[in-house]
Amino acid sequence: MLNKIKGLFMEEEGQGMTEYGLILGLIAIVAIVGLGFLGKEVDAMFTKVKGALSGGSSTTTTTP
């Protein structure tokens, strides 16, 4: 019984998947924070592209 409990703490089978999950989570956090800082600039860029594709004005006015 004691060996079985020790085995639960010593197993390394899921270690690789856990590491990939942590890396993916870190990348997601960095992307969210980055978009938070650059949100207005990215929005203005997409609005400019949208205007250029539709043949309309490519200038934007953003209100805070």
C-alpha cells in the first residue's frame, strides 16, 4: 500500500503533456496582454485595411 502511494508521486508519464499545457498557457497569456497593449493600433490597422478593400476612406477616428 505504501509503495502504491509513493508511486503516485513518483510517476512521470504525464509530465510532457503538462509541460506543453503550461507553455501553451503562457503563450496565451502573452498574446492577451500584448493585444491589450496594442489593441487600438491593431483595430486602426484593420479598419484601414477594411476601408481600402471596400474602396472607402482609409482614415479612422477612434474615441476613447
